[in-house]
Amino acid sequence: MLIATLFAIGLVAGILGTLVGLGGAFVVIPVLRLFFGISPALTAGIALFMVLANGISASFAYLRQGRADVRIALVTAATGIPSSILGTVLVHRVPAASFDLLYGAMLVYFFIYLLHRRKNATPENVASTPRLRGTRQRVITDAYGETFTYYWSVPLALALGVLIGLASTFFGIGGGIIFTLASLALLRMPIHISAATAMVVMLLTAPVGVASHIVAGDVDWAFAIPLAAGGVIGGQVGPQIARRLSTPQLLTVLAYSLLVAAISLAVRHVIPH
């Protein structure tokens, strides 16, 4: 019964996480803390392992669809991989409660912001809105013949990589949320491309964080394996659903996912360690 329950949790988290490129850890973390009483360190390790499994599965699905921008993902991961090591060190030295409070407040702000703009958001008019100075236009066509136009910048991608690596190991929820928000706001990237690319970025950066938690003994395999198995299946289902949703629909899912993520961060500090 426990294995089946964990598999189901991983499946739901994997589907929801891959829809908008956040990974499913923001669903798994509060469940482990609230219902199973898992310690914060073990929770982070288990959640990151699930994110890695989910990311591997979803990345291949999105790559088959031709919607993941591999060039941007590789540039972002160049700084995300080393910074994830730094995040593991900082999590033991920085007041996590204060950091989570600020991070949660940011998520709530973007939740309100995305709900406000979702009605007018389409791949076409997102790309045509004013962009950051120094960015260059990029156009890709997916496997279904749909063309997406947006912008990118090497310095910005490298800077995002640092934040993603830190968030991945510091918060234990993966760094896809940072890439998704920044690419939507700064690069005018359509949500379909942003979600796909975010999963590839997490695929490249998560292994270092997972390895550090394994070395520290922060992974309970009895929980991690069933959750990861569900995440693998969810990683195949999520991209198929995302392809059939409109941009406003995906933005709605993203907005409420951010709200759930903010609540989950608060729960980590409300529930006694």
C-alpha cells in the first residue's frame, strides 16, 4: 500500500511538474513533511532524486517534440552545475527560514502577475512585446511544424544558471521554477518552450545535487524509488498534455503551481523539524 501510494504521488507530481517545467518536488516536499514526518534533509534528498528521474523522462519526451532549446539549456547548465555544489554548502550556513520567506513572497507575487496577464498571453504577442537590451531573436520549429519566436542572451543564461543551481540544492525543489519565470518575463519565451527547456536544464543540473545528498546519506530509498517510478511515468504524460493546452491554460497551471510551491515552502517551517 505504501509503495502504491508513493507511486501515485510521484505520478501526479511528475505530470503537474512537467506541464510547466517546475519539476514535481514542490508537490512531494509538503507530502513527505506533513503525512510521513520525514526530516528536512531526507525530504530534500528524496525530492531531488524524484526531480532527476522526472527530468530524465520528461526531457526525452520534450526533445522528441522538438520544443526544448538545447543550446540555452547547455549554456544555463554551465554555471548551474558548479553553483549547485555551493548551494549544498550554503544550506547549512544561511538562515533557511528567512530565505524561504522571501522566496515564497516572490512566488505569490508571480502568481498574481500571471493570473493578471494570462488572458492576453499567446506565443505570438509574447514574442512581440518589448525585450531586454542585448538579447537576440531566436526561432525554432518543433516536430509538429509549429514555429516559436523569442529572445536569448548568453550572459543572462549564465546568470540564471547560478540561481538555478543554488535553488536546486538549497531549497530541494529543483531550479526549473527560476528558469521558467525568468524566461517568460525576460526572454519572452513561450510557455511551451520554457517548460520543455526548464526540464532539460534540471536534467543537467540535478545529478550533482542528488549525488551530494546520497553521499551525505540524505536519500531514503524506500521512499525515493516508488516516487521516482511515478515521476518517470508522469514525465511522459505531462508533455503530451502540455502540447494540447493553450498558452493561457498553461499559464493558469503555472500560476497555481507557484501558489502551491509557496505554500509548500511555508509548510516546511510550520511543521516542527
